[in-house]
Amino acid sequence: MTAIKQVDLKTLARELLTTGKVEVFIGYQAATQPLTTAPLIIHGALGAGHAQQASNPEAERDLARQVEALIFDDRCEMNLANYLHKFKDRKVAIVVKGCDSRSMVGLLQEKQVDRKDLIIIGAPCRGVIDRRHVGSEIYAACRECPVHNPVIADYVIGAPVPQPDLPEITPEMEALRKASPDHRWERFHKEMSKCILCYACRNLCPACYCKTCFADASKPKWVGRTDDPADAMMFHLQRLMHLGGRCTGCGACVRGCPMQVDLRLYNDHLRSHVKQEYGFMAGMDEAAQPPLAMYGTDDCNEFIR
Amino acid sequence: MTKEIRIIPLTDMPAFVGALMQGRKVLAPTRNDDGLCVFAWLSAPEQADWTCGIPRVPPKQALLPRTEVFFRYHREKGKETVSPPPPPEPQAVLGLHPCDVQAVKVLDAVFSAEPSPDQPYLERRAVTTLIGRGFSEDEPLVFCRELGIDPMDNRDCDAFLVPLAANRMALEILTDKGAALKPAYERFPPAGAEDRAAIAEARKLSQARSTPPLDMAAIQRNLETIFNSDLWNRIHEPCVGCGACAFLCPTCHCFDIQEETRGLDGARVRVWDTCQFDLFTRHASGHNPRTSQKERSRQRIMHKFSYGVDRFHIPFCVGCGRCIAACPAHNDVRQILKEIQDLAKAEKP
């Protein structure tokens, strides 16, 4: 990565919004509970569809107040790339951590966003505080994060952070892989029994952007909505399959689950499989071909040649 | 006759809960393997956890199960047999915060409304005993006081637990259903004058701590005028449109009716649904009157604080704070309500 201009978050936001370079700015603000932040979506003075008008002093004060509320620190857990679909075809500036930047790359590869509409503000990140365990550690996904510095950005709002060495496979995953099928089934059953099918995991996932998810299809209905864990299993297994080679491991699904369903090891397993089989890491390089979205005449499998 | 009150030391609560479990299912606050407090059906009396404040999962599953079988059927050539589910078993919900009791009142109002009272709900409700629990301290995120609900109020309960000094609970018996718990509580001593005075004092202290209530009339009035307000953009934009808030809300009661089939057997079931989902209002034609999250987020607030109040004279929110705790985007309904209330003030001539 060539040197990218390091800027002050608020100064940049103010400039982008007041000059009309972007219509929408997606960042973070402190939320009402300890250790939590919420997305802060600011519409510029020139944004369409909103009451704010240029040369309206009250709107200008409101804009200034919102820009002042922008923050970035180790509480900023949401993957904001997930919000881009709400602002399609608008000029948007967005704050992304390392993991979130990989989601951005994924969205670019899959033609869900247009690079020319985006100003990407990279936020080097050492990991997000795990608000469930006050003490306080960073989330497991962050401990195992291979990309603390954004892989794609137009500006950065901090100096690059050191990238810790990581084992190829975590001891936790190794243990799960070595465990007996009965043990793995028991674990899966237990996790799935906690799920209430609120779909927060899906709705927080930048890679889950289907206009009609299979879980919402009613003609035919693929997934039931009862409290039989089989329904949650069906939903999560299908969603996992759809994320093969696409999940970047940002952990948004795990952090946002109101029932603390731990999808992490399943996602990790999926990603490490893709890496092992195809040597591919999702969301690292916009020019790369995602393995499950490409076809080659030299494929090693005969059935597809 | 003075109200019957028994004194139960916390160390004896498992004995009380165990006796309650004789002949009835008991739903109570308990910690799951992750340490998360949830209302769940007890399989052992020790599972009831008195350190839980407001459990993440509300008690509504006692009256509106996540999956409720209306009937089962079996198809064979030219012949269908339909069998009703077994009648609901007697059950008790133990340890309801007064705001959760108010939530049961909301469900009662909705499911008993003419012209189509909901029989499965009412049958279940009829065999349900509500044992509330007073809280002498305000739980985090709970804003029920602002909605006029006192955390020590025992109204609408069959029995009610009041925390007392020296690790004891007072059990107030309030209705015939409460009195029917006699085999569970008769082994415990009646409250003396001193304990009765302590209970009265705890209630007085709680009332003295009341916070200024939200102006619910203003909120309702103003909601009628802001259907097309820019406010809904600010509310829906951070919302990811999941169902966490609704599924974990003690009053949200919208449902879907689906068929669960396996081979020639099947069941018609009622499952939880929510206005936050696109599928909720999608017509068979494919048309959807609520096209985006903006309409859906608005519906949630409107139903709770305008339509519900219009029809049933009771807000469909009890201030338990579960949606605030569960929201992955950290939307806070308290902020939304304040904003709507203050809009009303600002717009007054």
C-alpha cells in the first residue's frame, strides 16, 4: 500500500459534507450504554431527500453538531460496510477498520458498490473491546484478526498498527476438528438451540445482501420458523454455504447476536477450508477472482470441466 | 382479613420452587450456559436465579410460545384425520418484574379483544399463575418508572415476592390462584408486624424514587402528526431490520401461521413474527405496502405508542429495556421517545 494521507476524522467529515463531495457520511458515535457505539449516519447539506438545506443556519448547526459527535476508538464494533446498500447510487464516505475494509473489497468484487461513489476512510484498529466481558479483552475475532490495517482506503485516520503473528490454525479450532462427530454435533445442537431466528447475524453481515434471502422466501418456504433447533440449523448451514469464500471473519454476526450464539468457529472453519483448498482469503484484493465465483477449464474436478 | 404474607429465606427458595413444580410447569429467570439470564422452563428448582435482573428472554413464551400447535393432521388416501393439541398444563411464571406483569396485561388486552378472542391464548392464560417480584433497586436500562410502573407494585399478580433484609423474601398472596399455591408456601412462617412494616416501607421508598414520567399523551398526540417526518429517516437508517427487538420484547405479539409437514403428517403452527421483517407484510401478489425499513421502523413505534394506545388504552411498551440491550445497532427507544415528546413541545404554538 502506498502512503495514504493521514487525516483528522472530524475535519475530513466536515469538509466532505459541506462541500458536497459526499452526500452521506457513515461513521461511529458513542451510544447510550457503556462500551457501546452506534452508527452515525450524517447527511450533507446537499443531500437529497432530507430536510437539511444549504444556507439554512439551523441545518448547518445540526451538521456541525453531528460531525462533532463522530468518534473512532476500540469500542467501534459494527461493520459499517453493511449500511452501504441503504445508500445505493449516492456519494458516500465510510469509516472502515481492517476487517470492514475486506468487506468493502468483497462488495466491490461482487459489484454491489461502485468505487467512484465511495470515499473510504481507513481506521487502523488493534481490536474491539469485548463489551460482554468487562475487564476487558478484545473480541476473539479481533485476537485472531490477520488484517489490523485497512486493505483499501482513500484516507486513514491513524498510524498503522503492528500486526501480531498468528498461528495457521488456532488451538480452539484444532480441538474442534479433532473432536468426535458426536461431540461436534452436540456443540452445534447446543449453539443452534439458543438461536431465536431474529436474523440479526444475517442483517449485520455485509456479505448478506440478497434482496430476498432464502430464509424469507415463502413460495416455496425453505426454512421453518419454529423453536425446533432443526430450523435454526437449516438457516445457519445454508447461510454458511452462501458465505463460503466470502466471509471475511469480521465477527459482526457474533458480536451482534442477542442470544450469544457463537458462530465464530464455524465461520473460521469455513474460511480456513477455503484458504487450504484454494489459497484464497476473501476481501484482500479487489482484482482477485473469488474461487467460488469463477470457472476455469483447468479445474481439477472433472465434473465441472 | 389481612393479606396472607409468608417469609421465605433465600436459602429455602429451592424448596419453595420445588414445591411449586409439583403439578405445574414453572418458567423462571435462570442463567444459561453462557451466563446469560433468560426466562426458561425449569427442570430443577436450583435453576431459578435470584441474581438475574431483567432476563434477556422475556416471559411471554409462557403465554405465546415460539411454536404453538393449533392442530395436527394425518393424510391418507381420501381421508384426513385432524387432532387437537392436548390442553395446556397448569403453569406458573415466577419472578416477573412488575413491568413484565404489565406486559402480560398488554397481551391479555390484545388476545381477549372482541370480536375474535384468541382461544389458545386464553386457555393457556387460564391455567397460568403469575408470581411477580419486587425490585428495590432500579435495574440498568429499565425505564418503567417513566411509564408509570413502580418496580415494587404487586398489581395484577397472583402472588408477589418482596425482597427483605437478611436474605429473605416475603411472599404476598393476592388472589385465589395465589392461595392455591398453599401446598408450596404453607411450610414457611407468616410475616410478623415488623416484616409487614418493612414491606410497606420498601414500597414507600420505591414510590419516593419515582422519576418524572414521559408525557405519553403528548407522544401519542404528536405521533399522529409526524407520519411523514424526517425523524423516521434518523430512526431507520442505523436499524439493520432484524427481529431482535421484537422477539425479545415482552409485549410484541405478532405471529405467523405456518404448516409444518413431514411425509403425510403435519401440523398447523403459530410462530413468532415481527413487523421488522419484509416478509411480514408481503402480499401473496408480491406487493408489499411497507416497502423499506423506514416504514417498518415507523410501524414499530406507531404500534407501541399510538395505535395500541388508541385501541386498548395501554402503551405496548413497558420500559423493560430489553430492546435497548439486544439491539445490535444500539438504537435506544428512550432517546426516540424523548425526541418525539420534545417535538410535541417544540411544535406547540
